[in-house]
Amino acid sequence: MQKFAYTVEEKYAGQSLREVLREEFKISRRMLKRLRWEGKTYLNQEEAMLWYPVKTGDQILALADLEIEAPRLHFPPDQEPVFQDPNLVVMSKKAGQVVHKSLNSQLVDLCGLIADQPLHPVQRLDRDTTGLVIIALNAYTHYRLSQSKIIKKYLGICHGQLDQNEGVIDAPIARAQGSIMEREVNPKGKPAQTGYRVLAYAADPDLSLVEFRLYTGRTHQIRVHTYHVGHPLLGDSMYGRQEALDIELGRQALHAYHLEFPLPYTEDRIVLDDPVPSDMQAVLDRFQFNKI
């Protein structure tokens, strides 16, 4: 049973229940037809038809069993889902994959790899960042997840040791002038906060294993913030250091290892962890990292 509850805002005054449900909850015409015949809609606790007009402050409640047809999925043998239910799938993205294909791109995209029809990634990772990605299988699930609290944590290997073992990097991020891809810390940028906690430290070479938590979702956020504080990610070709360390990663050492989120229709809390990939683990094994 799906439940749609909403207090009408001024922008919807004078519109119909149907229009509010379509705009606010991204319910398709097909789903609205099923709601009309198989569900119940209430306006201020009284049964109402979908064509009823609403006013600011009205209480809308719609209840229905709306089965949503999911696309057919096909997973490569070496990339099975970490979690799956009828409305979403969580994948562990490999280095070199993009989440969603862009125009004229020749790169392997994760969504296209597992389905032949459009999917709805809830968050994106940079091409060479590995780890957990939530992909909704329909627009409404994507909307519900986008309104939910999702906890995202990453593991990264940074140059040097941060001044404090834990804290928050709070620095606005904007597109770098003259660049399509590159970002920079800029007072005129959008707010960006990255929590961090140093887990382990290696003296030779001077490296730190750091856990990051995103409180905002700006493009390249962790990469830009670590560069900004003088401790860029190992292997980052855009924001990293040019010094040779005899470590051949070929990408930034960043892995989205932890997710917590509510299932859209049950509110059950899902907690997932993804092991450190072999290239980053090889660095941790090669050098003596001492736990903080």
C-alpha cells in the first residue's frame, strides 16, 4: 500500500487533486488511473474525486496499491547487485565506468550495462571513483529516494596527514573559470560540507587513510575539498600532486563504501558496505598504515 500525504502549498491553489499528485509526487497518468479506480483519495479527511480543486493549507491523502512495472535487468557475471528489490538496485561501480551515459560518450555506463531502457540513478560517482550507487527502477521511486535522508561514506587515501584527525571541511564549490569539468573552492560557489575522520597513517610515503561523509553533493566535492586543504587524493590526475610515489593506481583513490537509506514504500532502513577494491587494498597492504 502506497501512501501519499501532502499539505497544499500556495503554488497549487486552484489546481485539481490530480494536478497536485502529478507534480508533487511525480505520479504518472497510468498510476493516476489506477488510483482513481482502485484507490482512495481524501481532501481534509473527506473522500474526494481527483478533479476536486484545492486551496492553500488543504490536507491531501491518497492510498493505493500501485504496482509499478520494473524494467528487465541483466547483470554481468562479475558485477552482480549488492542489493535489489522490485523498485531499486544497488550496484558496486567499477573504475572506468560512468553511472549514466552522456551525449557522444564512448565510456561504459552502468545503467546501460544492466538494462536496455532508461533507469534513474539516485546519486552519481565520478568515472574513476568506485563503490555503491543506488539506481531507481522508476521515476516515483527516484523521487521518494531524492527526498529521503541517505547517509553516504567514502574511503580515500590522501597525501600527508590532516591537521586534525576529524572535522568538517566547509567551503563553497563552483565551476572553475574556463573549464567545463574542473571545480574549485570559490566564495561565490554553492555551499559544500565534507565530514572526515582519519583512520590510519603511513609515514613513508606520507599517506593517510580517511573516511569521508558527504553532507552536500557537489561535483568532485571530496576531490576539491581535499585539494583545498592541501591533502589531495592519491592518484587524482585533476586535483592531485604530480610527485612520483612509485604507486600505479591510474585513478583517484576514492571508494564509496557505505550507504544507509530507507526503502521508499516500507521505510525499512537498509545498511550496506562494499569492500575496498583491490587497487586501493594493494596500497594499504604495501605500506605500513598505523591506525589512529
